[in-house]
Amino acid sequence: MRVELVDGDITGQRVDVVVNAANSSLLGGGGVDGAIHRKGGPEILAETRALRAAKYGRGLPVGQAVSTTAGRLPARWVVHTVGPVFSATEDRSELLRACYANSLRVADGLGAETVAFPLISAGIYRWPVEDAVRQALGVLRAAEPEHLRTAYLVLFGAETAAVARAVADAQP
């Protein structure tokens, strides 16, 4: 699977799957989650409410992933995953990697060929950008999905994109 870094807004990506850095409620929020729900429209919220009622009454656990329609987004599906909050005293990197791995598994199971990821947990959850990029690229570059051909890591803001490119260039 090819991995590409993209500077931009994840809600504008023309791909099969957009990954949402969701909060555990699955009902929208701030950051990427809020933007996806706003632009995707009420169809996404209707499906996430149904998921809450049927299976995730306590919310989606950190590191897991589920799919819904993409509503009005220029994608077919949204895969929702809940990233861990960064902790300087507890290593939660396995949970962060699980977000990428489980999202890839769900997207591949849908038959998707292209997927766009935000930099999970690097916003309001305060994960340091350099390490967030290392964690993401480690999982994405090692993946061997059946259907997925291209994964885009969509970087919001020039500073984040510059850091991500430097990290990517430094990795083999």
C-alpha cells in the first residue's frame, strides 16, 4: 500500500474512506470530529446514534473502529476511531497504533481502495506531532491490506505538514 502525506482539510478528500478522529460518544464534537459531522451532515449522526443504541451504549472504546456512511462528504464511508489522550507518565502508543490498524482493517473490509487519515490524537488530545507521525507511518507503511491501495495522511496546517515531512524523510 502506498502512503502519501497531504497538506489540507480531511473533509475535502476524495477517497473511499475518511477516518474520523472521533470522541467515544460518536456523536460529534470539536476538531476533526466536529468538522466531519458538520460537513457530512445528519446522515452520519443518524448512523452513529444507531451504533450507540445497538452496540456502543458506553461509547466506542479507545483504539477501536467502526464505519458509517460519509453523508455529504466526497467519500463513500467514514471510519470512526477514538484516539488516546497523550500522557507523559503512561505509554499509550499501542492504543494510538491500534487506531490506525483497526481503521485500516475496517476500511479494507469495506472493499475500499483509498483511505484518508487525520493525524489522530495530535490535536486536542495533545499527542506530540513528531511522535504521532512516527506512530502513524509505522502502522501505515507496514500494512498489507487486501483491497486498499493508497493511504493518505492528511495534515492540517503548514507547521504540522512541515514536521510530518521531516519525520517521514528521516524514516527508512
